[in-house]
Amino acid sequence: MKREEIRFEFGGAMAETVGEAHGLTDREWADLDKETVEIVGRLNAARAKTPYRDLPHNKKISQCDEVLASAGAKKGKFDDLVVLGIGGSALGLVALATALRPPYWNHLPREKRGGQPRLWVMDNVDPAEFAALLDIVDTERTLFNVISKSGSTAETMSQFLVALDLLRNCVGKEWKKHLVVTTDAKAGVLRPFVEAEDLESFSVPDGVGGRFSVLSPVGLFGAAMIGIDVEELLAGAEAMDKRCSETTFEKNPAAQGAAVQIGLYRKGKVMSVMMPYAAALRDVADWYRQLWAESLGKTRSDGTQVGPTPINALGVTDQHSQVQLYRDGPNDKVFTILAVEDFGIELPIPDAPAGVAGLEYLAGRSMAELFHAEERATVWALARLSQRPTVRIVLPRVTPHAVGQLLYLLEVQTSVAGEMLGASTYNQPGVEAGKEATRALMGAEGPIKNPAAKGLPAEATTYAALRKRIEAE
């Protein structure tokens, strides 16, 4: 199989295309070159602090061999794989499945899925949705994969408790064969349970946060179970790691991408829109939204609040939904178009029937040609007509190797961008207050560790005190 590099094209974000007020001048680009290359050098020297960067080439932490062995042993034994996880424990796998499995995977008959299971990623606690899923799967033919590093995530653990009860009631002593746990290697709530019950498990690598975990068992196990070539996925990421480690600006797409995004953020482009022109990549944009928001939306030590707002869209669907705002509304956004050169199918457009006028221009063309024209026209209208800074990431084809490149590029771009903003890229203190408040309202008792660091009021030293404060307000 031919392996092709994905491309980053930034001309549509430069001043010569969209004007000095909205694009980057040659002088600004040169300054960003120096800034980002220095950051890349520092990141390269401190890779131990970003262990997600070892996942593509270190099988010990990616656990690729163990993942493949487990998935191979289970082939044909399960009709459904239900993944219990939220945020980074869900979005990466969803992106992989949408990109690298045929459309409508769960609706295909078993033989067209090669004997691999349907995939259900349950990343919410809507009771009607979860109960409906449990009604349509055959418990005796279902595998559950619970993913939580800490084992204290209320949403995932509530689902886990429901699923565990269902398994014990429906399959009795065989319940352990229907459960795989992905959690911290040593600590957390789930690890002692795994050891006590001798359950099959994978480890979330130390120092790898959820939104950077797609190339670990968090994403790889589910991907392997539905037949995605995870070795090619990792090979693509490894190839991109070499490019993203370059200290020559022109050779490093992560440095260039961060330079565009943060360079223009400093010029008032406070929103970052990702718009794939491929239905297969629609959930990559959803995954990117969490990656960008949780990593960069921070309050710095000096009290300054920073972070571009990520927005996901879909071409061509959102040409008829959001592009009106994007072209005629506030010019405060950077646009990233995900483009695909070869969809693997053309799908010719038949001639219009007699009496239907005005469609002659479609005669002899294909839907693939139309899709490419829609993407090209939108980029032209955004950048050339409306001076909206627009970049393109181009995939020759949607393959595991190309998707591995894409996801890894966006991860390293985020690391560089975080350094440019002075943000603490790998934590997420803004979500902790809501988590602790949820626990308090659900009846948790005992002390709360470091309430101030979690954004809670000073008196919220216990769940009882926090519950009292919430109920009073």
C-alpha cells in the first residue's frame, strides 16, 4: 500500500490573500517562525513531559501487540461492542470509527462487517438513550469496555454499574468474559476491582491525558475490535512525529499550524472553525474541538484568560447552515478545511429527465467532482471574497496511515499553541468544579481535596458544605 504524506496549505491565511488586517504579513510570519521553532526545540528536549508523543513508536506504552491479540481472540464471539466512556475516552474512538469503517457500519449485516461487532460509544448519561441501547443488544453476545483512568468519573461509572448488574443477571458466572477495563495501571477506583476479579484490562499510560489518548488502548482496542488497521494508524503517527520534530519551520506542519492559529488569535481571530469536506472526517472535527478547548482555554498565572473557541462544521452540509455567518458575520475566525483528494468512488450523476431544465451543467459529471467543486468554491469565497483566513489540511485518501498523521499533527499543533499562549496545556481545572458539584448533589460525603484549585468557594472543604452552598443558591 502506497503511503502518502498529508499536506498543510496556509496561503489562504496570509496577508497577500486576505489583507494585512486579517492575515499574516511576511514580517509576522518570520517572527512566528522564530517563536515556534524555539518552542519545538524545547518540546523535543522535554518529551518525557509529553508521553503521548511516544505512543506511535513505543509498543510498550501503546500496548499495540496486546490490543491486537485480544481483538483477534474475540473475533466472531461478540455481535456488539459497547464502550463506556466520556470526553477523551470516547471522542477519539468515534473519530477513528467514522473515518476508517464504512458508512452505516452498525447497519451492515454481519457478513459485510467481516464478523466484527457493531460499535456503540456511550458518552452520555441520558437514561432514555442508555436504556434503549441495553434493550437492543443481546447481552450474551455483547462485550463492554469501560474506560476511566481514575474510575471516579460519575457518568462512566454509573453506566458501568448498570452494565455490570445486567451482565451478572443475564450471563451469570460468565460475566467476566464480557468485560474489558481500561484504567490506570496502578491507582484509581477500578484497578483494585480488576485485580480482585482477575479481569482483562489495559492501562491508560502515565501522563497521557484523555484528549491525547486516542493512540493508546483507549482508542486502539475499540478500533482493533472493529477491524481498523491500528498498526498502520500508529505508523502514520510515527511518520508525522518526524515532521513535527523538525526545527526547520518550512518542514514542520505543527509549527506552521500553531503559527497560523495563534498568530491570528493575537490579531482578533478568537474562533477556530474546522470544516471537513468528507463525511468520514466529520468526527475528527468533534475530537479536535475537545482537544483545542480543554488544552487552550485557560486562566494563566497572571490572571489573563486565553484560548480560541473551537467550532466544528461539515462541508457541504454547513454551506447551507453556517457559511452565511462565516462570510458576512464578524471576521473573527480562522478556518481549517480538511480536504480529501481521492474518495475511492466517483458516483456518476445521471442526465436529467426530459422537462427538467437547468441541470445540464451536471451532465457527464460525478458527485466526487461536485464535492471537490463545493470545497474549492467555499475556500475561494471565504478567503478571496470575504478576507476570511483559511488553511487546508489535505489527505490524499482517508486511510489509517493518513488519519494517524492527521490526529498526531493536531495533537502536536496543540502542544505548540499552548506554549505560545502560556497555557497549562495538559490540565483541565475548569471542569473540576462541575464534577465536584455533581458528586455533592448525588450525595457524596467526606472532604474535598484542594477545593480552591478546582475553582470551588473556600468554604467547600466537604461535599456536605458544597451541597449546602449549591442548594442555598
